[in-house]
Amino acid sequence: MVKAIYNFFITLFYIPYLFFVIFRIFIKKEHSSKFKEKVFIQNIKRPDGYLFWFHVASLGELNSVLPFVEFYLKENQKYNVLITTVTLSSYNQFEKIFRNNKRVFHQFLPYDFKPLIKNFISNWRPNIVSFVDSEIWPNFIFEIKKSGIPFILLNARITKKTFDRWMVFKKFAFDTFGSFSLCIASSKDSAGYLELLKVKNIKYFGNIKFCNQTNLIKEKNNDQFKLINNKKGWVALSTHKDEEYFCAKVHKSLKKLEKNLITIIIPRHIHRIKKIYKQLLSLNLKVQIKNENEIVDKNADIILVNYYGSISKYLNYYKNIFIGKSLISSLSKVGGQNPIDAVRMGCKVYHGPFVYNFREIYDYLNKNHLAEEISKDKINDPEDLAYKLVKSLKDNPEKNSHKIDEFKIYSKKIFNNVTLEYDKFIK
């Protein structure tokens, strides 16, 4: 009954969804030609050989599967990979990474409408399917199960709120989650909820975001930084509204103790740059809005980064990192950004208390002194973070190298356990 109601509404909203997607083209949130993959029947020629299909929603999930994509491409020349995404930003990232790779393919995930789904599966005929994180699309799930293709929910993330919603329709929930051949949970809590959802084959090894090994720049030879080689500094990464202002006040406090200082702020959403710039100028700070090929201004207090794909360049220079979306109490149930890349590059991470999306990751990092939390009673006190930073700025950058090695071993263990589970289906 629930399945019939779901399909009724999916069919009813197909035309409104089509117009919604077209509207999003005009506000530059959809691709001007590839949007058709979401809403129209396509005629796509499948590559020869074994085809892995990974479905991810956005950037974070895309990055989390890259180590597995790279691994299987190297393991066998007959292996190909299809990656489906939802957001334009994830497609743009895909293009940067795989533009010249003839064995990796992209399509936007079609609307969860049976004619589109049947067309998609008959076109691609994947040999194994992985939906990543919390991507649950019932019609796709039922159709994949019907086809008999091995089907994995990878890094499955089920929150208490999500679980409670599913339990309103118990039978539908059990049928949906019972369709997976294997669920590899992202956390112990998620594993527990999957068990209550009657999933038969559940594994938990740790969050696969620990395995993220995106290509990181290892050398400090970029001419953009030639004027600030003698400066001490820190980076505020993936910041959200009001966190930039907080970090600028941290800079002012630090400047009392460390005169030769620079602060790099990399906002999560660069469309906010002008607003952030005006806000920071009100603190009487010299702010540079830095575009991609510009040289860092040695006289600036704050460098406000106005482009994507720059993170590793800055993390090579400065090893003390604040990660945003973690000071905002209104985001307490969805807060946090992924700290893995920063830690892998040898950085010490600071974060606020609101890191719900990455709680187990931050617990591990805090326990191993690779990260440190700004407590709830200090989130409006820039002096507290300034005090933590001034001590770290004086530390030897190699101080935690043995802990980074342990971290990499832990990450590799998760990776190996996941690939062993995949091998059971591939071979």
C-alpha cells in the first residue's frame, strides 16, 4: 500500500520536478545540457567489461569513494566505473578528476520514476551497485534487487531522526532496507539502526571517509606564497555564516602575541565572499580577496579565498586548522565538515562542539590528540581559540608524526576490510 502511494506521488510530481530542474538551470544550479539525464529517457552505450556503479549525492560522498575507484581501476584493466551524482558541484569535481579517464563515466541520477530507472539500468547494466551514505531511493532499490545485481549500501548513515521516520512505515522500511546484499555502516549507531530495520548482512569497520586519499600537493614551491614564507599562520576551513567573523576576531587576539601573522579563511560557499569581506573590514583588518592565480598579499591580515580546489596548497604551509560548520548551534544536528584531509597532511585540527555528521571521526581524532574541541561555553570567546593556537604555532610541526602514522594504519585497515567484502561479490 505504501509503495503504491509512493509511486502515485512520484508520478504526480514528475512534471513539477521537470520544471523545477529547468528553473535551476537559470540560477546556475543545474548543468545546461546534462540536466536531461535527470528527467528524460537516455540512449547511452555501456562500456565493455565489468562495471562498478557508485551513486553519491555530493562532494563529500564523491571524495569518500575515490580511493575505491582508484583501487579497482588499477586492479584490473577490464574494470570500469560509473559514478552518479545529484549536485552540480559534485559533477564539476568529477570533471576535474576524471576528465581524461576513459574508464570512468558520469551521469546525473535520474528522478526515482520507474520508466527512467528501467531505461537507466538497461543502458548501463552494472555488475555491482553501491549507494553511498544515506542515499535511499526506493524505486531504484527495488528495481536493482529485482535485477539480481549485488547491491551494497556503503558507509550507511542512519540517524535517530531518519530511523524514526522510516518506522512510521515499518513494512515498507523493512522491504527497502532488506533489498541490500550488504550494508557497510559508517558508525556503530548506524549499524544498530540497520539491525532494527531488519538488514541481514551488516558490517562495521569504521567510517570510509578515513580512507580518503585524494591527490594532495606535497611541495611548497608555489610562487603565490613567495611573499609570506617568513610568516606564521593558520587556516579557517569550510567556514559558514558568522564563523568568518569569529575567526577574524581570533586573528586580532593572536596578533597581540604574534605580530608576523596571517590568517587564511576558506569559506564553504564562495558566493558569500562579498558579504564576508564587508563584515571583516568592520574590524579594521586588511583583507585580500584572493582569486586563483593571484599572489598572496604580504601586508594582508586575512586572506579570503575566492575559488575552489585550493585547500591542499594552504595546508602545506600552515598546520593549524580550524574546521567550520561546527560553531553554529542551529546546525547542531547536521554540523561538522570532514577533517580527514587536514589530519592526513599532518595538521592539528580545531573545531566547535557541533560536529554531528562526523562525531565518531572527531571522537577518534580528539582521543588521539590530533584534534581539539572548542567547548560550548567558549564558542563566543575568540580568546580561547587564540590561546590554543598560540601554543601550537610554537610547536614543532613534526611533533605528532607518529600519531599521523597510526592514523594512516587505521585508515588502511578500514579500506582493506571494505575491499575484502567487495571481493566476495566480484569474485
